[in-house]
Amino acid sequence: MPLITAPVTSPPVTEPPGGGPPIRLPEIGYATVRYIDPAGTVWPLTDEPAGWFTLADGVSGLGAASYVLTADAHPRGGERLRHVQAQARAIVWPLYVYGGTHVEFIGRWRALADAFTSTLRPGPGGEPVAGVLEISRPDGSTRRINVFYREGFEGRGVRGSGIVSDVAILTLWCEDPYWVDAIPVSIHRESGAAGDFLVPYPTVSSSQVLGETVVANPGGVQVWPTWTVTGPASLITFTRQDTGAAFTLDPGETAHGPLLPGEKVVISTDPPRVRYQDGTPDGSNWIGALNWPAADLWSLPPGETPVSFQLDGAGAGSAVDLTFHPRYETA
């Protein structure tokens, strides 16, 4: 998937804010690209005054993921597809780095090299932490992907002598090949205040918390959502109605007991993770409170999916928040 198309006559366009001078996409507008290293430092990759910029003609790896197909021979001839496995992605990103003097150039070269190779160093948990490559398009959309440095920061001498300029042709490895939207989709459902059914006349409260809803995934790839439940609640069940897949969290299986008003528990579906928010950095591990082995921490396919969630022991303030970042094949 090209970042830049062939040159043509372009109509007037407006430049989006932030990111420095962007890459011009003929007939489309501007795109800005930035890299965020594991420490959170932002490195604009389309900002020529910064002392480096992207050689967009050499960018590759922004299109659809590659797949391995597993098939079985069919007795009547041909094959039948049995399994599809998306493969890790490799992105090639050329950077031209320069300076007014050798000292200025080499300072920029070293800083960029450290920013990318830091993805291979142990993080706070002892494991390497990915950087983020982020591309913002003229329509206001921003997609990002986690990247690890693989190779390319040795200099090529293609457009520079290595004295005041040089080119690094980076290869960035992505363990998850899909791009994600920078802005998450969030759905909030909250219980209203309890009231007497007969006072002042027969009434029925909203069933959106203790009932059914439809969740829309605007992306092109399935996602695994994160659920945040706010108490009070004594038993929590989430069901995907089109497949019947479901999982239940029973706080009574923990030493804490049912969730009290205002207390929160966060359920991540990929990888499976349940954390009670008790004020510690990671929260208390409640993974054992799921109804294993029957628990099916289901995903959301593209499009609309009917789901239901039930909070036993719910009351005023009980709430469910569902959050996910839509995923896409391309940048």
C-alpha cells in the first residue's frame, strides 16, 4: 500500500495541525507520520526541519497482512480451507538524516538509532516494549501499529556521505500485523436510580444495563474488547447472542466478595486478564473468578453484534463500559 501516489496536479488542500510539515498525497491532501518510542517520546517522521525526513518512495509494508492458509485434500479433487493464520508484518521505512555540521548530524543519527533500538531493551517488566508507528490521513483518521526495530540503522550512503547526512533504511517488525484506530470505541451503560414500581404509578426502568444491546465494530478485523464493571454487582455475565458464547465473573469466588458501590473490575479478553482496581499498580488478580472451563471470552467481528450483559445485585451507579480499538488490514 503506497504512502505516496504518482505525481499529478493537486487541488488546494489544508494542512492538519501538528506533526510538522507533512507528506503531500497528490489529489488527496497531507499525511503526517510519527514514531513514539517506548519511553513515550514523539519523533515526527515528516518534519524536515527536525533534521530528518521520510523518503516516501521507499516505504513499504503498509498494505494488507500476509496469510498462511492450511488446507486439506478434498476426496473429489482440490482442497478445502481448514485454517487461516495472519503473519507478522515487516515495514520498511527509509529516513534521510542530515545536519549543518558533522557533530549536529551524528547527534541526530545517534538519537534516532537509540529511539528505535530501545524497542529491543528490557522494559519495566523485563520484556521488550514496542514503539508505535502512527499515520494520520487527510480525512482526520489516525491508525497506528506496534513496532520493534529489526535492522537498517547502519547507513547506506545512498544520498549522503556519512559526514553531514546519510540514509537509514529501517525494517520494523510487527508481531500483530493489524493497524488499530488511535481513537477507541467506548460504550457506556449505567443503571438508573431504583424506584418503587407502583409509586407514583406503574413504571419500568431502562433495561440497557441488565439487558440487550448491539455493539458496532467499524473496523475490518475482529477485536477483543475490554470490559470495566462498576459496582454494586454480585455476579456478572456477558453473552454474545449470535453465537451463544458467554463468560461469567463471580466476585464471590474471591476473598473480597461482591463489588460494592463504586468499586471496579476490568476484564481483558485478549489475553485473558481480570483485575480488581484496589489501588495497587496492576490491581488484584481475579482471573480465577471466571467460570472456567466454560468461560468463552468472545470477540466482536466487523459490523453489528447483538450482546447482552447481566449484573446480579445491581443498583444505582452500577455500570458497564466496553472499550476497543477498531483494527484494520491497511494503514
